[in-house]
Amino acid sequence: MTIDDWSLVRLVFKKVEEESDETAYWLEILVESGLVPQEQIAGIYKETNEILAMTVASLKTLRNRKSKIVNPKS
């Protein structure tokens, strides 16, 4: 993978992270405002947080692998 490939993959993961975080925020707003019962969105809220956690873990892995390729002696 070239540095440009890494940058593109990183941008995609960052976008997924941002969108997942925003989705969780709006789900919380729906519950706090009383528009939707928590039980009704519990499943999707859990899945959103799982996606967010996987994305953050993937970004960390990507960062570690990139540093090993860019600085192979480190």
C-alpha cells in the first residue's frame, strides 16, 4: 500500500467514525426529548456504538501499520 492509499483509507474510516458518532448523538437526543422510547432504539444504538468502536480500532491499527511501513526500523 502506498502512502496515498493509506491516506484514502484513513479518510474513509474517519468519515465513518464521524457519522457513527453523530448518529449516536441524534439517537440520544431522540430519547432525551421523549420522542422515542429508549427501548425502541436500544438495538440500533448498540450497533452504532459497535461500529464506532470497530472504526476507532481500525484507525489505530492503520496508524500502527503505516508507521511500521514508513519507519521500518521503529
